[in-house]
Amino acid sequence: MAFCKILIRMTDKKYKIQIKKKQQDVVRFLEANKIEFEEVDITMSEEQRQWMYKNIPPEKKPDQGNPMPPQIFNGDRYCGDYDSFFESKESNTVFSFLGLKARLPSKAEP
């Protein structure tokens, strides 16, 4: 799969501390692994919010209400929500979850 860019649909509003912590966890992981990403604040753009709702597969949407941030995409491809991201981290499959090739650790220069 071609790598576009990891997009994190998130909120800048302080709705819940729990949501903010989840967003920070995703961002920290991506930064630590030097994965290019873009934060997209869905609270500032109705267009971005509607795009997110439209591009989450129906089987991944909650029974009631709207999906909560963070929602993770690789370009237009939906990767998953925070719970799916967390599970992939725990099982060491996060690169696959993101649609990326796993990176091999680089050898230290002598």
C-alpha cells in the first residue's frame, strides 16, 4: 500500500481529559517513531468533521451518536479509532494497522 500521510482526526476542545490523553498517546507514538502525520482539528471545520463521519466504515461507527476522536486515517484509508490503535501497539502490529511497512532498527554507526 502506498503511504500517503497519517491523519489524526482530533479535537482541540477540552471536552474530556480522557480524549486528550488518547490523542496525546497517538501523537507521541508517531513522533517517537518519526512517522509523518498531520493533526486535523474536527472542531474547527464542519467540512473535516463531515469527511471523518463519511469515511468511517458503517461497521466501525457507534450504535448511538458520532465516533469520538481520535480517528486515524492513512490518506483516505480508515485505520481505526484509539482502541484499535492501542490494541495494535500492544500486539506490535501498529505499522500494519497504519498501513505502513514495519521499520527495521537501524544499526549504530561505529
